[in-house]
Amino acid sequence: MKLVRFNGGRIGLLHDERVFDATAIVGVDPAEWPPVGMLKLIRNFDALRGQLERLPKESAPIENVHLDAPLVWPHKLLAFPVNYLAHGHEMASKNRANINGFFMKSNSSISGPNDPIVLPEVPGREIHHECELGVIIGKGGRHISTADAVSHVFGYCCLIDCTIRGNEERVMRKSYDTFTPIGPAIVTRDEVGDGANLDMKLWVNDDLRQNANTKDLLVDIPNMIAMASSVATLEPGDLIASGTPAGVGPIRAGDKVTIEIERVGRMTIPVVQGRGGSNIAMQGEYAWKAAR
């Protein structure tokens, strides 16, 4: 099953290039705050599945709706850095997800398949794309074993992890608004099958930059879940970014970034130049001293 958010927070099913409106079935007010409608669906999915599989009556061609980010208010957005050996080599980094663990990104960095990546004004810095698999938790828990971990996965989505290269804290460099595009849908685990063997690719314009398979992850999906839940209780709708393979590179205003993950989906995101974003940490020691 492919689940989407569309037209300002409505909940839908994507089937045969049509979006079926399931907002009423899920019991969601699209205008609610915080926007946790998809979290409710994930938590109550087993009870709602029969109704959803019969497909709601109201639908529209996918080109006639605006797909929003399928999930915008997860309790946690966790990410695993340097989770492919080849990426560690290209970055000349001794940091490894199996050694250093995970970090957290701001939820407000999440954007959707029809939203642009907005570049902050950070002169002299490169902003890079990172092609990743998004893993969505369905059944929460603490101290989840690797043997049970996959049963806690609700589904998957495409995820681009954008980052400003530099030496500042990783969380700050990766938490700018629009720096975590996800979508186009959440595809349930039963439809995707083995998440441990998915081809994933990323293009910038027509240039294939990244081409890898999740079988090469240093910390695989069961161990990501076990590691994260050894520290914090996972909740339905928590989002885990898998880490990126080799081939990361700069993106610039005017580019189009396309990510495709086998059996999960494909989306193309435009890159635009925004305003602001610089701060005393980004400007270096002189700016810090001047600010004091």
C-alpha cells in the first residue's frame, strides 16, 4: 500500500496513478495542529487496513493533486552517518555509523516531493545531496532485538539528506528547512519486501551521482532499530535515515535532484536559492569574537 499526504494535509492512497482520499476513514482534520494525521494512521493501521484496501470512492489523477511530505511531525528523525564504507573513503572520514552511532535532525527540515530544496546563503560552502532510504517505524518499543526489528518497520520512503560541508556540529549543518525531502509516498513493508536489498540511485540533472544497494549498509536496518531503541523508545511514525552511499556532491540553484529507490519510488526536487542562513558559527572565529 502506498500512503500519501496531499492538498494541505489530506490522507490518501496512491493506486494506479490515482490518489484516493482516505481522510474521513482515518478520522483526520487536515487543518489540525500539530499535523499528526499520518501518525494516527500508522498507529491505527491494523484496525483501518480493511477499509483502506477497499479504496475510498473519491479519487483524482495524481497530476491533479499536490503531494505533500507524507510525514511531517515524527516524534524523532534519526540519521546514521557514514553508513557505507565507500562513502567513508570518499570523505576521508574515520567516523562510522557502527562506531559512532546515530544523530538527530530537526523535524522542521522535512519537505515533500513537490517542494524545492532551498539553499541558504552560506558563501564559500558547498551544499551536498545524500541519497538515503527512509525507514518508518510502525510498532514502537524499547530495547528491540535485531531478530524482532523488522517487525517494527511500517514502511519506507525516498529521502534526500542535504548537508552543508564544514566542521560545525552536524545537526546544525543538516537541519535547515527543506534539507530532508521525503516521498513521494510511504510504501508499506509488505509491498516493498526485503529492505536489505534495494537498489538506490540519485541524479543531479542528467548526471548519475549515486548508485548503490542497501545490502552494503554497515549498520543494516535491524541493527539501526536495535541501536536506536537501546537509547530511546521508538514511537509509531519515527523516521530513520539510513545513511548515504558514495557519490555525494554539490547542488546549486537551478539543479534538479532525482532520487529513485527500487520498489519505493522516485521523485525529482528542484533546487532554488533562498535568503539568510548564515550565523556566527558559520562565519568563523572572527565573527564569534566580534559578537561577544
